[in-house]
Amino acid sequence: MIQVEVAYARPDRQEIVPVNVPEGTTALEAAKLSGISDIFPEIDPDTIDMGVFGKVIKDPAAHELREGDRVELYRPLKIDPKQARLNRAKKKDQAQ
């Protein structure tokens, strides 16, 4: 068995759930075993984007975890980052 953590955060609340899993467990399996979707019902482990320590995982169902890994579940972006930068730049120009 190895210990990993599954983390999710909203602006109002965050949780990091420690989970003991067998070696060879994938990120997707750990997310499901953690029960984090019981805490945050809006999470669908099968479709949510995931990463380990800030690095995005392309295929969570195939990514095997190691001792101490933290699986992070990512909320969808509300606005494209490029558009957000453009909006900030326009706002800054108007303020001057």
C-alpha cells in the first residue's frame, strides 16, 4: 500500500483527502476511492482535469501513482486565460 492525497478547491472551500491505495493505482482510481465527489458533488472524476503536483495528466486512467503523490482535480476555467489578459490590458489602458 502507498499513501497519496487527492485535492480539490473551490474559492470558498478546499479539501485534501489522504488515501491508502495499492501500488499500481491510477490517478483516476485514487480520485474515486478518496470519496472526494461525496464532499464536492459537482465533481465527475471521469471527466474532470487532473494533475500531480501542478503538472497536468493527459490520461488519469493510465497514470500510476507513487508514494506521496498529490492528485489535484482542476475546476474548468470560467474564461480563456488569453482573453483574461486582454481584458486586464484594456482595463489598465482605460485607467491611464
